[in-house]
Amino acid sequence: KEKKDLQGKNVLVTAGATHEMIDPVRFIGNYSSGKMGYSLAEELARRGANVTLVSGPTQLEVKHQNISRVDVRSAEEMYVASEACFAKMDAAIMCAAVADYTPVSKADEKLKRNNEAFSIELKATTDIAAALGKVKTNSQVLVGFALETQNENDNAKKKLVKKNLDFIVLNSLKDKGAGFNSDTNKITIIDKDNKTREFALKSKVHVAIDIIDELTRYLANR
Ligand code: C5P
């Protein structure tokens, strides 16, 4: 029998990459597939939650009827959509690979090439997780992700504090088959009290179950 232990809970998930437009046909992006975020959304919905999936551009499709998907393209659009619905959420999982920088201006027409060097001026995007962390109430649970190449645990812990997260999911890049565009992932969950739990390499569907199990424990204690 299916467990519906998240019945009635409202959960926001951000997923995928963002595309920062340079001109009408070019953008700055990244290799995030959205698979982890979509797996989280499906697992949440399966357990009875009402899921709002704020999704960057992806090939993936939503299956469960309890997931309402909001399609966005840029970091700015993702921020606006996430901020707009956060107040009514019991939890938010920030799984998207949001661009850190975006062009200061977008060209209205396709840029023409010449043989000169060319540079694009960039400005920092809004840190969506940190923005939600600032307005989070005591009853809301905020979860983030970290992808680190060095001092993994220390850097993840710093992010947890800086963004005011309840727990952070560290993706290991050292393990073959983990991270971007892969169907599998290997995670460590670090919480506010510095408690760390390492999990084995698993499919993203099974990793989603581990993360949602942890989230469910947090929600039960609120
Ligand atoms: O600081 P860093 O980008 O490594 O943090 C990753 C975490 O912060 C992820 O949970 C990601 O979804 C979130 N994030 C965000 N908005 C940004 C950058 C990161 O929500 N502009």
C-alpha cells in the first residue's frame, strides 16, 4: 500500500538549468538535466503532497497529476515564480542549477560577428535559496543542494548557514555516475547540527526517496 505521509502538504521544487539570454538566439546555460528535481517532485506527489515544480528548460515531462509545473527560462523568472508562491509552502527544495551570472543587457537583434575580441558584461543573479531563507518562517522547511569540487563538506556546511537552510544535499562529483545529466547520484545530507549521513550510489528515483524521507521527518517535527 502506498504511504501518503505528505497528504495536504504544499511543496515547492526548483529544477533544471536556467538560460540567460545574450541575444534572441544565444544563451548562457549549464548541463543540468532536471532529472533530480523531477524525481523529487514525483516522489513528493506520490506521497500525497501538492507540488509546484518551477522548472527551467528541460526535455522532461511531469507524470503525476498533483504536480503543477511552472515553466521559466532565466534565473530572474525562476526567482519571481518561486518567491510568488513560497508563502503558502510547507517546504521548498532548491534543486535547480541556477546561473550565478546573467548578461547586464540582452541584445534585441542577433549579434553579428567580426574578427575583434568580444566580451559580455555580466551581473550576479539573485540567490533564490538565500532569498527564501531570509523570509522563511519556523514552520517552513528549506532544503538546498551543493555541488562541490573541493572541501566538499565544509563548503556545503557554509552554504547551509549562509542560505538559512534546514538541510543541504551534497552531490559528490568524485564518484563516477553522480551528478549532472546522470541517472544516478551519490549524496550526503548535512543538517544544521552538523549531523552528516552518507548514502550509497543509487538511481535518482531512489535518491529522491531518501531525501523526501528526511524532509518528512522535518515536517513531522514542525
Ligand atoms: O551557492 P550555490 O549555487 O553553490 O548553491 C547551490 C544551492 O543554492 C542550490 O540549492 C541551488 O538551487 C541554490 N541557488 C539558488 N539561486 C541561485 C544560486 C543557487 O536558489 N542563484
